[in-house]
Amino acid sequence: MKKKIIYFLLLVLSILTACSDDQNEIKNSPLYEGKELTIGVVGEAPNVREKNIIFKNIILEDLNQENLSEEYCAIFIMKNHLSEAAKAPFAKIYKESGIPFFFIESKKSFVPFVDEETDYEEFPATKSGDYATGYYQSGEDGTYWGYGLYNNTVNETNILDVYSRIFKTIDSKSL
């Protein structure tokens, strides 16, 4: 009988060990190693692993300046400023500035930011699990991206990975 209990415990232990995949671990999370990027940030600049990223703090009203694309490769709008950033006057800027915008920790996709008629607070949250959403429009064509966290787990390692992937996207859109 003891032998059966020992075998059973070993079996349970081996199953638990096999199923205990570390959810905090990222598989293949390379750093962005491309050219230096200057990114305007509405809110507090994020901590990132990369050394070739320059963040410049701006306020939403700075988005009204002409030739935004000459000074910044992209704009990040952080969580605490999303509702105000979705106001109708900014939609035209997101569509006409010629640079990508990234809405960090928005659960509502890019739609309330680019559609003047859509209210951010009333727009339903998506079930995508994205940590960040990006939007870029060139001419008539708009492109959007969603960046999820590994295993949908919010932790520093996974958030750093999201930023590295965003930087690669920004570099691919550089003119």
C-alpha cells in the first residue's frame, strides 16, 4: 500500500512540475537595437531597457504644433491622459500628423481616438487583452496595432517586452 501511495505522490508531483510553467518568463524578447528614436510622451515616460530611446515630455496641447513629425518619431499617450486625449479636436491630429500614436493601457482600442463622434468613457472595453494600442495614418490608409502581454500577465518583464516591440514598429514606420 505504501508503494502505491509513493507512486501516486510521484505522479502528482511530476504533473505539477510539468504544469508549473513560469508565467513571468518571456520567450525570445529581444531588445530594440535600431536607430535612435525620439518619442513625445503625454504623461510620465515609461522605464525601458533600450538606451537608444529619447523620451520628451509634452502636454496634449503640444500636439497642435505643426510639423510634429519633424521633432518626434512617435507619441505615447499614457493611461492617465487617455480620456482627454480622445476628445474630438485631437482625432484630426492622429489622422493627419504623419506619425504613429500609441495609447498605453487603453482597454478601448484606437477607435475613440480617431472618431470624433465616439466618446471614450462610453466606448466599450475590448476583450483583446492588449496593453497598448497604436495608430498610424498615411494618406487615406490607417493602420493600427495591438500589443499584448505574454500570458496576459502584467509584470515588469512583460511590459518591457511590449515597449521593445513598439519601438520596432516605430522604426518600421520611419521615413
